[in-house]
Amino acid sequence: MPIFEGADEEGHFCSADYIAHKNKLPNLLINDGCFIWHPPLYYLYLSPFIRLFHTPQHTPFDVKENPKAFLLRKGQYAQYVHTKKEMTFRWNTLQLMVHVLRLLTSFFAVLIFIITWKAARNIFSEKLARNLSLLLFFNPMFIHIFTTLTNVTLVSLIATVVILIDLAHAKESKSLKVVFIQGLLIGFGYITKITILSLIPVWLILMIVEQHKFKYSLRLLIGKVSIFTIGFALSAGWYLARNLMLYGNILEVNALAKTYGASAHDLLLERVGLLNYLNSIALTLFKTFWSGYGYLTIRFPEFVNLPLLIVLLLIIYTIYVNYKKLNRELTIALIYAVGVIGGLVIMNFRLSAMHAKDLFPAYMPLALLFGYGLFHAKDTIKKGRLRFFTIVSLILGSYLFAQVEIVKLLKALFQFQWAPVVPLLLAIAIKTVLVFALVKIVVSFIGKAKFDPKSVVVLTYLIAIFDIFILFSSVYLLYKSFI
């Protein structure tokens, strides 16, 4: 992947480069270099390796911006101009350094994969369910995010370890030492990316459930929460104090909003409205998280995403109907998945869009639930209780597939323009019928599919080949259009 084509990748590199050259953390109110507003732990991890290259301090002008970058959202343009030398692996020092740093970041992805594999081995007695849990790691968006420079990678690893600890102690009370370690880890997560805060409410809920299950005193529960807080303060307290002294606020994002105004960090809800924000969740999940490269060149048409949506809804429905059969580990995974997603929806409410990459802290529980749901989906289909699933799939699938026509229809109705109404209604009806047919095809395919070790291995290879196709298609379009 050409350098700086990941979401905010140049900004993340700038922060690490700033620390490497100035030996200090940036003050967001003083414009004395190139940096981004996130907390510093990820950049502190990268900065020693940057020093090894002995390069001058980076500026935004070191890489030429693509003059057509404003067309990026149409999915055909890169952010920067890339030379033939770069695309044929004849890298200069800056390009080599970025690729080396990306390898260091990808190490986090490997650890998350291994941790998930270990967790799946302990949770599932069925080998197939373990293997199916790993399929989600071949999601193109996961591979893209974890091969670029972004603090999402480190915060996801920290969150994965915190959740693993809860899974490992599903059948026993956590000691004060374990609780302290979790507080310490979430503190480190906080000084990496503030989305880690979505784990804290879930952790508190699980502690209350633990106290009820193992019948220990309220005093001990309060003690454990206090120990957790001490751990958090030891790892993150210094940074909270720094922000308070510098900005009068513990959150950098609030300091930016107060100093530069809402537009400084895309606080655009006033302009785009609540409906547009809610709409962005569906667009993000099914156009970038599942199948796109975010800010890069590949965005699949809605019809390609429809089967993914239907399979996802079937997995959710399978988990719903089998909720009482979930073991304690999967129940904890479910609570974390729902809690993190809900927390991020609330935290991103002020932003112009829901960013799918913010869901990565819950990737391990999502992967485990994915494996369980896909493994048991056939049983759910055999029982035949699919009316609710079919209705929801039809509504959401039709909205995803016929979104353009629906928006045009609503606009025409609000403006009392009757001429386009009938053609638009006809188009929506045709697409709805196609969605209904696709629901039946997907359900029939999964119902008849034979899950065995060989077929899962073949499926994994097919998804890997698909990912390679996406990668090379993206690079080819960049190579063809911008050299």
C-alpha cells in the first residue's frame, strides 16, 4: 500500500516524528510542527525507530498531495501522488521508514489473532467453531487498518488483553492483583486512544455481576473498583494532569473545539443532522468496515454487500435465539461487543460520521460471536423460525440496496414533485424483490452447506485470495491513474 493512503496515516506518522525530533509531546495549542491530536503512547512506541533513520523532521509538504484528492469519496482517487519508483519498490528513506513502521504495527494484529485463537480454543469444544472465529480476521478492512500507521492498532491490542482477562476469569472471582492490572491496561489504552473508555462501563457491569454471582461483600466490590482506579491513575493520571494544566480540560478533543471551533475536528452534527449520522453507521459498516478500504479506491456496489448484511443478520439472529445456551465466556464476549458498540455510538454522536475502525477494540469478542453464530446458523435454519429475521433482512437490505432511490423519492415528496414518484417506487419495488430472493438464496446455501475442516480451510483460502485481489486492484488503480 503506498504510504500515507491509510486514514489519517500521515497525521499519525507526524506525531511520532514530532516526538522523535523534538523529544517532547506536542502542545495542541502551539503550532510548532506536524502532529495530530490523539494521546501519545502509540507515537512514543514508534519514535525510537524513527530516530534510527536519521531523517529531518517531516512536514506535510514532503509528499505531494494529489490535485484530484477532493474526488476521493467517489472511490477512484488517492490522497497523494505516487511515483513509479515508489510503486515498483524503489523506495526513498521516508518511504522505507513508513513501511518498516507498518511492520511494527502489524505485530499488534498478529498478537490479536493469536490471543483470539487461544481464547477460541478454551471456549469452543468444536474445532470448527474455533476456526470460523478466525475468518473475521480476513476482513479486508482489518488487513488494511493493521498494515497502516494508526493508534487503532495499539488500543485494539490493549482492549483485547483486558477482555481476555475477563474471559479467563469467567468462572472465578478476580483477585485484586488482576483488577489492578486491568486498570493499568485501560489507563495505557486511554493514553493511546480515548475510545478505550467504552470498555469501562462494561467492566463495571461485569464486576457487579461477579459480586452477585460469588456473593462477596459490597465493601470488597468497592475495594476492587478502587484498586482498578488506582491502576488507571498510575498509567494515565500524569496525562490527565498534563491536559488539565495545558488546556483546562482532560480531553484534547474538547480543548480543540474550545480553541478552534467545532470544525477543527469535524464536530458537524449541527450541519449534517441526526438522520445523517444514523445513516452513516449503515454506510460505514457495509461499505468500508466489511468490504472497502476506507479512504482508498475500492468501494463495492451495494449488491455485493447485501449477502454480507444477510449473513451478519443471520448470525445475530442465531445468537439471539440461542442466548440462554451461551456459556459464560460467550456471554461476557456478547456484553463487551454490545457495550463497546453502544459506547462508541454515544462517543461518536458529536462527530459527522460513525467510524468503523473504532469498533476494533471489540474485535476479539466479535470474532468469537461470529464463529459461534456461523457454526449454529444451520440449526437455526432447520428449526424454521426465520420470519423476524426475514422481515429485518428485507427492510435493511432494501434500504442498503435502494438507498439512492429512497432518498430521491423522499426529496420528491417533500418538494411536491410527482413526476419521478412512480419510476422511483417501481425501482424500489424491483430492488426489494431482488433482496428477498437473495435472502432465500443465502439461507438455502448456509442451510445446505457442510461445515467440515476441509471446507473451512478452502473458504479461508478463498477469502485470502479475495483480499489479495482487493489489495492489488487498489494499487493498480493508483498506479494507472496517478503516476
